[in-house]
Amino acid sequence: MSLHQISAHVHVETSHLGSNNSIVVGDGIALVDTPHRPTDAIAWRSTVDGFGATRYVVNTDHHPDHTIGNYWMGGEVVSHRGTRRRLLHDAPDHDYLARLFARIDPAAVALLDEYRVRVPDVVFDDRLDLHLGDIHLELTFQPGHTANSLIAYLPADGVVFTGDIVCEAGLPSFQDCRVADWFDAIDAVAGYDFEYLVPGHGEVAGRDVLDRYREWGREVVGRVADAIRRGVDSEQATAEIRFADNIHVDTEDQPGYPDDLIEFFQRRSIARVYADLIERPELASR
């Protein structure tokens, strides 16, 4: 664990496999995203309780690396309305989790009979403020990494939490995004007055990460656009075009996802970009 205090009210853990996990301390606690691995979530709950009582757990999207840990947290879970819908109808099933945990968290396989998907208690459509005494967390719906992504902002400290709308570590999967939304969301983050950006994955960053992240996306979109111009069909493009995955792969400290699941994410991502560029070729110049 490498919990760091980045501002007067915010502590961030960036070493968990899966999303970054943040603690906002005011009159009570608000969490932004929860650990992917159940054993991390159980330990995280103990760490969080040392700061006070959890009032809110904010999910920036529905993906399991942001939401599995909900089950072990206190407080009310808060998200965009679409995140609740996706967790109710599209959450990973028991067999998927058993296979995944056997790779990334073997001790958690024994917890599967206990585990239940914990869906949000509080949802919103456009914007919601969560008050913790004298400070508040602004939640704003911002489709980007997914159709139900949100941005969380703590104006008192100049901290913006982007979820996977922006990642410092590398590109996440594109499979649940639209290309136009992906770039629009980066522009939306740029419009905030912030000193610290807490990304979905990777280290806490400043404003410079936005240009770097945007260029990573442009490079992938450009390669798909070039394939389309050369007459390459979607099946061939999804089989041949790849981008560096620094989110799901093995590291020196812990195992990553199974290779076939990473390959699935890559194919789904390239297919999504391909379909969007066929529909709107001008997106190649974003």
C-alpha cells in the first residue's frame, strides 16, 4: 500500500491492481472508486475506517475494477444513473469472477459465495453535490470512457478525479466508449480549475497529462483511420491493430489479467473505433 496525501482533504492509493482509490476527508468520508481485488478491498476498508465514518462511495463508472470493492465499504454508493443500470444488468457473473480472481487474487476465490454486486443507492442524471461539512464534491455526468462516466471535483483543494476518462499509466479499453465522447471528455476535464488530477490508473498528475493522454488516443484513432483508407475491413483491423496495455498486464508486483481477456479488450476496442470512424470519418482529425 502506498497511500499519499495530495492536498488538505485528499488521500490517494495508486498501487492497487485496478483503479486508483481515493479518500476525501471532511465531516465524514467520501471515497472515489473501490478496489478491484477483494483482498485489497477488505484491507482498504480498515484503512478508510481510520479516517472516520464513510458517508459516500462514488463510482466513476460501472467497470469491475472500480466497483467490486463496493461490497466491503460503508456508506451510500453514488453514481450516474447508467452505472446502476449496468451493474444491475451487466455485472460480471460468478464464473467470470472465479476465473479472474484465480489469476489476480487467488485468496478471493473463497469469498465468491459471500460476494454480491453492490449497486448504487443514490443516482443522478446531470450533476450532484455531495457535502462533507465545509467542503463538497461536485459530480458531473461526462460520457467518455463509458456512456455513464462521471467527473468528481473538489474545488476547495483543486483536485479533479477523472476515473478512466484520463489515465496516466496508459490507454484503457475503448470497448464501452464512443470516439467523440472520449475526446470531448478530455476537453471537459481541461475546463476545470485544478492543481491535482487523480486519474483512473497511474500516478497523480498535473495538467500536462491531458495532452499526453489525448495524443495516445489520437495515435490509435489515426492507425484505424489509415487502415480504413487502405480498404482494410473491420475484422482485419481488429486482428492487426494493437495499443500498449499498461492497465491489465502483469507487473513486477502483481499478476495481470489472462492473456485471452486482454486480447478480447483489444479487439473490442479497435472494433469500436473502427465503427465510429465509418460513421463519422471526420473524427480522425480530432
